[in-house]
Amino acid sequence: MHPLLIIAARNLRRNRKRTLLTLGALVIGISIMMSLRGFINAVLSAQIDAAIYGYTGMIQIHKAGYSKNVLSSPLDQSIKDTPELRAKILAVPQVTGLAPRLQFTGLYSTAPDSQGNSETSFMGLLGIDPASEDVVAPNLKSWTTDGTFLSHSDRKEIVLNKDLAAIIGSKINLAATEDQWPVLMSSDVDGSLNGEILKPVGLLANAVPGDKRFALVPLETARKLLRMEGLATSYLLRVSSLAVVETTAQNLKQTLGPEFEVQTWEELIPVLKKMTADIGRIFYFISIAFYTVIILGIVNAMFMSVLERTREIGTMMSVGVRRQQIVLLFVVEGFLLAVVGAFAGVLAGYFFVFLMHHFGIPISAPGSTFKFLMRPTLDPSWVLANGSISILFTSLVSLWPAYRASRLDPVEALQAT
């Protein structure tokens, strides 16, 4: 080992209390930063997973012009759901699942009670194939808090948003007879009003913020109601990983041509992408605040060390030790503090994140009624960068007290008390 490292290590051991306090500040700061980062990663991951595995899928395919006309005439922008088109889409590399959907609106009216009163509500609806959705958007089924999920694509069933069901007084009664079932009415593509009695089989929790006037019906039942046999308003796709979403979307555009529009989940939910970027910026400023506090503590500790060792520094310079060597000695001491503190801080941070990941943190997003079990994780590259930055900044800030120590006058330093 280099003699300078040995001397620096001995100097740090001479005042153990101050060294331990300085190390403690570094360890606590780094471990808190890592724990916070792990928690933020868990929140973002849960929000993204809820969106893409519950509502949007990783990629959506519509007829060209659908996005511009979805509010005015979504049914006019339907696509023919043919085996040939499905096969063409599934043949694109990285595409692992496909689910057709039929989006529409309707009026939901409960059966009259004993006094002849009923409740009617306007709502948005999705016609889905339960089997396909279980592959592409499996979260929908897991968000069913009461009753059961849709069992088949052609059953007369409906799953209501839990809050909506409470507002209109619709209850889950699996033993109810058909005369007790509510009625769903909607206009078909020709503008004619059609109706269908449907059995409420389950209630869906609000997993992400959104419209509470929302329900799910089997795909074939929706097609029958809307007179849209063999049609869909969108395809939801699942790909092998989030990392290949953009590449796969480009391949789909080339394969399908201008007759279709292909959108990724980031394009469908730009607010989620913005939220991720905003949280990243906020965390950046929090990191600066933490590092500033840590650095000030280290600078203060090293200045105290310089003041206590003034006579020692004077003695060293009087026997021929150069000023550059004095600077190097204090910098090495700061470097050792940084390495030990960063290593211990990373270990402590990993331990806390491991505990949080193992036990999970139940939390619900603002505006939702469904609790996610957050499992914090850390990106190894971020941990390496965080530890390296800690070592670099701690070593750099030690230059200031080191320079002040090297500028001491030897005679005055020897006379210091």
C-alpha cells in the first residue's frame, strides 16, 4: 500500500468521532437517496403497468383518422376484424398478443325497484374478448373487486365501475332473473337506438385516475347491440418488452400501410410520459439538495481537521514537506472518506430497498380506489453513477480545505495553540 494512504488512514482514525460523524452523514445521505429513488421507480412502474396492462396496451392500431374523430363518430372509424389481418399483425417481430376492442357509449338503466323507480346513467363502454384481454391487458381482470369478471365474449354480462355502481344503485346479484337485469341502450352505426338486457356480474376498481362512468361488456354482445358483427374500433397489442415498443410500432406502420394508424402507449397517454419526466426533474433537484448538505458537512469536518492540525502542518513544512504534498494528503483523506462512505451508503441503500421490495408497500394512486403493492427497485447503472458521483464530489470539495492547509505560514503554524 502506498505510504500516503497509510498516513491518511491513520489521520482519519486519530479523531474517530468526527470521522464517524462525517461518514454517517455520507452513508445516511446516499442510503436515503437510493431508498427514495427505489420508491419513485416503484410508483412510476406501477402507474405505467396499470396503464399499459389495463387500458391502453403497449400499442394500439386504429383505422386512419380514428384519433381525430373518436369523440364525434368512433363507430364510423371501425376496422374489419378478420383472421387475415390478425395474422398479418401477429407476424410482425416482437408482437406477442392481440386483443380487439369496440369502444362506444350508451345509457344504462337499472330495473325498477318495488316502488317502480329506476336509475339511468350515461357511460362509456368497451366491448372486449375476455380471453384476448387476459393476454394483452390482464390487469382488468385483477381489478375486479366484487363478483366476477366477464366469462365469455358472447354472454349477456356487464362489469361496472365500482363508483358508478354506487351512484346509480346497481348491485351485483348473480341469482337475479332476467326481468331484474338492467338495460343497456346505444345507437348503432345507422343511428338507430338498440337495447340489450345485461346481467351485472362484477365491479371494477379505479386503478388509475380517469372517468368513473365506465363499464365492460363482452365483445360479441357489443357487436350485436351495435349491429357491428366482425368489426372493432381498435386492436391492442402486447410486445415482448417495453424496450422494443417504438421499433415494433415503426415495423407495424410499414407492414399495415397508410390505411391504419399505429400509436404507442406514450402517444396514447402523454400525461404519463410528462409525469415521468417531471418526477425525474424533481428528483434531480432533491439530489442536489442532499449532496449540498453532505458536501457542506464534509467541508466543515475537514476545516476542523485543518485547524486542529495547524502545528502538525507547520512541523511538516519545516522539515521539508512541500505544499503540494500537504494538499495531496488532505485530498487522499477526503477520497478515503468518500470511498468508505459511498460503499457503506450503497450497501445500506440496497438493504433498505431490498426490504421494501420484499415486503412491498401498499399504496393507491391519486383518484384511484385500488391499492397497488409497490416493490421498489434500483437500476444498477444508476447506483454505480450515484456512488461514483459521491466519491468524485467528496474528493473535489476536499481540495478547498487542503489548499487552505497548504497556504499556512510554517512559523505561524508552529506558534499556534
